[in-house]
Amino acid sequence: MSEIIEMGTISSRGQICIPNEIRENMGLKDGSKILFVLSNDSLLIKKVNTQTFTEITKPLKEAAKKSGLKESEVNSIIHKMRKEKR
């Protein structure tokens, strides 16, 4: 992605208008979620990709299936690992 530099304005209600070229480039639409991160005097605005729980956990379930791990075994494995850690 090439660098885009645009200037925006904050309204009296604290609203920020993201310039059109940036919205289009990032695929931001009405209702899109963004994350604000303030660090010293810098503000980072990051697009949040919304994924369903099923989409997020799918790779984990596939890995568990390949390993032969059963859901009923998870609690005992967790307890065993916690004991070993102490």
C-alpha cells in the first residue's frame, strides 16, 4: 500500500471525517469499526476486522482435530500443565 497523507477536521461534537481516498483505500464503509490508540502525542487509527467466533476458532479446531485431541480431555490437560508450572 502506498502512503497517503490527508488532513481531516474535528467537528464541534468531536467527530472526525476520514478523507474519502483513505476510506476507499481501506474499505471503510458505514458501520465499519476502527480502533483508536493514543501514545504520547500520536494517535493511531486502525481498521478492525470483524470476524465471527467460528471464523476465529476454525484454525484451532482444525489443529486439535489433526492432533487427535478431544474436547473432553482439555480440562485435564490444563490442570496438568498448571501443576507442572508450579
